[in-house]
Amino acid sequence: MIDDKYIQEHTLFECFEAFKGAQGNNKDERLEYVTKEFKSLAKKLLYGGHLLCDKYEITIQVVEFYYHEEETIDVQDRILDPIVYHRNGRYPGEPVPPFPIMSTHAHPSGYDITFEDHPKGKYRASALIRAYTVKDRDIDKYIRWNPKDNGNGENESSDDPLYDDRSQNLYYFLNGFQVNGNGHQIEWKDYKDFNPEDIYQGHRKNVFMVDEKKFLEDKKSEFKVDKNSNLVLDEKEWAFSKKENREIKHSRSETKHSNSFSMKETYYLVTSE
């Protein structure tokens, strides 16, 4: 099992390679198992290294995990996570070929680092970079790009970390790859020594429960609603956040029936329903 000791002794690639999906005798056991592994993997992603692309050093501050089991998996009660982008029924082709381990996957919600079942594709697994900081190594400062409606933008810079929860903005930094593979490369730099820190755990942003029976019948993602016709928050606590530096409050909005991040003076993740 991937635990805190394992992530200290292995690279991130080796940790993802060791991931073999949910294990257990029933769905509850399997959910508990995979959630424990996600928590240790989150500590590796949050404290055990950073991404590097050209001059941009990207450190993950909040990470969300996504895990969906396809029809080919040999279990009675599949763990379903239909919000996953890269899965059968949502991408062209059937079956959808799995990404190699530690592929980057750009989609409308931002950037994933994937660790799907390869080469069989029995499950889809990925870590979404929900919040992050970017450091420009050329000027040795943290930066944050603020795009404007007119297509232009404005750059902020600071000696102190500038947090960004706009996952889609990673497009500005993780980009510029040549077709023949000689251009920019996205690298993960493992830290040689790190101690897994305690982290906050909560619900993922804007993820709601799907009617699993209907999904199994016709593969359509229909959201569950409560007696007041509000969307029901997904129960899986697969979002993980660093505690230090700055607060990102992750909570249920009473008006919009969704999760939202809001910046405060310290940094942590809380949940409420």
C-alpha cells in the first residue's frame, strides 16, 4: 500500500506506478483504501517536489483526485466518478486508450497529472492541480498572470508566494511544446528529503453526486437533487490542501449550491454542507 513511508522512499513516478486502483471486499472498503492512498499521494504532490517548464517553477498548493472504474474492471460494485473527463463515453473511441503514467492532461477545468491503469484502462485516475504558485526563475520572483476581457493581461510579481486557484491559467505556463519533442518539457523535480506534512482534506470543488443507476443504464450523468431541488454534494473527500501560508476556504455555497474557494489571511481547507 502507498503510505507516508512509501512516498518518502520513492519518486512520484514510482508512487503512481505502484498505484493499482481500489482494493477490498466491498465498495466501502475499496473507497476507504483508495482515499488513504490519495492522501499519501497528495502529501507527495504538495510537499515532495515541484513542476518545472522552461523558466517556470510550479508548486502545487491544492490537489484534487479523480478516480473512475470502467466496465472492464472485475468487481461487482464499481466506483464511479463520471465527472472524469478522460473516460469511455466522454472521449472519442471505445474503449478510450489510457494515458501513460504521469501524462499531463489539459481540459476545460485545468491540468491533470494522470496515473491511469496502463495499458488496459480498467480505471482512470488523475490529480488535478486546483491551486498553485508560479515562480519565474529568471527574475527570482513569484508571478501571477491576470488575463483581461479584451484579450490582454497584466502580470503581478512578488518576493512572496502569489496563490492562484484558476487552474485553467496554467495554460500560460505549461505550453510551447514542439511536435518533434525538442521544445519545452514539463518535468517533475522530486525533493531528495522531505517529511510528509499534515494536510487538510475535504470535498472537491463543484463536484456533485450523480444518479449511478441511470449512469449504469445509459451512461448519462444526471445529478442527484435533494427535496428542495438542490444539487447534492459528492461525498468523496478527495481534495487536499497545504495548511501554511494562506487560507483557501473550501465550502458549500448556500446560494449557488456549489463549492467555492475564497482567499483569507492564512491557508487551510475546510468543508461544510
